[in-house]
Amino acid sequence: MKRMTILAGLSALMLVAPAVAQVAAPSGLTPPVGETPEFKQQKREAAAKLLKLMRPVWTDEQIGRIMYMGWYSGAAALCDDLEIDPVKMTKALNSLEAEKTAGASPEKIQFLERNLMLHVGIATGWVIAGHVRDVPKLCAEARQTKAEVPADRHLFEVTPAPAAKP
Amino acid sequence: MKRSQGFAVIAALVATGMPAAPARADYRQDAARSACSDRIRSQYDASTRNVSASERGYDRFSVTGEARRGSETASFTCRTDRGSVQSVSVGSWRRGGSDAGKTAAAVGIAVGLAAIIAAASSKRRNDDYDRYGRRDYDRGDNGYYNNDSYSPTGGIICYRAQRSCFDDYHNYNARWTQREFDY
């Protein structure tokens, strides 16, 4: 698990939520494990916030693609052995952007580009935060996805297999 | 919500005004970025920009950015271990493009914004919720949880409009999304 990534995210949270700095004394760095009904409800609320943020800019189908990119980015951030393929990610970003910017004014294009970056980033943060209690499970699912889904249909980097000996 | 123990550590650090990450990590990141830029320069005769590094373990970094050679640009990914370059991967060269910078920016933003949205919901309902969310929650219409959905198997719900599938705990499920909507 990329602990520093999580710590950086949590640190960022503290910048926007100083009130929650008043918590119990620290006793270690191990996060609680497992889902709880309360955490489930909080994730439901977080998903709703995410959608409310994106809906003024993107269609439902496009939001789904942003979530798709966010999930792969989040998994790659949390799992040491998984990386985003920058070429695939660029293609996915460009594809979505091209749909919205055709014929748009320069100002509108700039608006969309900035929102795309922001929303993919937030979707990634949502995935990271939502799995902070079950990183091994997420990584296992991500590895399985990488193994089962054709390479051109996922966003993980695939290391070429070594050439067979003659 | 019960805060995680790590969360409490960070909270304590912030509350006391201490930096959340040790300065040594910054030094190691700088070394990783520098090593990769040097390698790109020597191997591809290219300069670099928008270079960012994310930690993959102790003193191991994944460095991404944009390589520029004349009027051509390409994205690159570089991995380092204790300051030494382990591998370099450069994408296709494009004339005048800045796709790599865009990708690097997306990844950078992702790390920078990690946890904010979901963690924000771990607080009590805030003003936005009170202003915009209550009515939607009360009527059960809050985005993914509408009636345009089906369950292809136990514990998975897919939403046709968003072409996305989630599990019972509102986690995105990439495999079922791929299976149902063929991304």
C-alpha cells in the first residue's frame, strides 16, 4: 500500500476540515479494517456529492467514464504492483474531451479541460478514500481485472512478456 | 465515523503545526525526478517538464511527465529505486501535443485530492447537503441510486445511464462494469 499517498490525502483533508483535528490520541498507523453500515452510508453520501458536482458538466454516460478512469487511477495509487498506462489514460481523457469540445468556444474548452482534470482527480480520491479500510481487497480485485480484461479495455500498464527463447 | 488511527496521527500532526510528510521524502522525490530527467536527456536527447513523482514504497518512485524533443512531445514513465533509474518507458512522439502533461496533471490532481470527497462525507452533513441534498436523499433519488438499475448477480447493481456497476458498499466494480457495458 502506498502509505504516503494515503497520508498525503488525509493531510489534504485536514486542510479543508480543521474541526476534525480534535480526535483521540494517536495509537498507531493501522487503519480500521472492514466495512461498517456507517461507513457504507458515508460512501453513499460521498457518491451523491460526487454526482452533484459532475452533473452540471457531464452526461450520465460521461460521468460513468470519469468513474472508470478514477477507479483505475485510485487502484494504481494504492497498489504497489499496478500502474496506470499513460498512453491509455491519455486516450481515455482525449476521447471524453473531444466529445464535449467539438465546436466549443476557447473559453468553454478551457472550462471543460479544467473540469475533466478536476473530476477525474476527485473520482480517484473517492476510490482511494472508499477503500482505505480494505486496500488488499481492492488490490486483489484490480489484479483480477487486469488479468481477465483484455489489455486494450483496461487502463493498467502491462509489462511485455519476455521474448521466448529460440 | 470512527477515525482511523492513521487519521488520528495526521490530525495530531496538523493540530500541532508539524509537517505531514518528512522533508527527507521531498529530497528523495527530487532525486527521483532528477534521475529520470537525466536519463531522458541522455537517452532521448529530450528535455522534460510537468515531472511528478509518486512513491511506490520506501525510496521507490514512479515518475511521470512530458519529454520534449524539438517540436515533438511524448509522455514518459520512469521508475526509480533508491535514486537509481530502473526503467524508462516513453510513449509515441507527437508534434506539439501536451497529452503527457495532461495525464501527469490528472494523476497529480488525483493524489492531491485523494480522500477529500469521501472524507468530507465523514463529517456531519454540511451546508451543501442541507441546501441541495436533503430533498434528494429523502426521496431516494441521489444519482446512481435511481430506478434505471438492475442486478446481474448478488451484491452487484448496475446503472444503465451511467454504464457503471457498484457493489453493496457503493464501491465501483470495474470487472462487472466491463462485463456488462464492454468498455
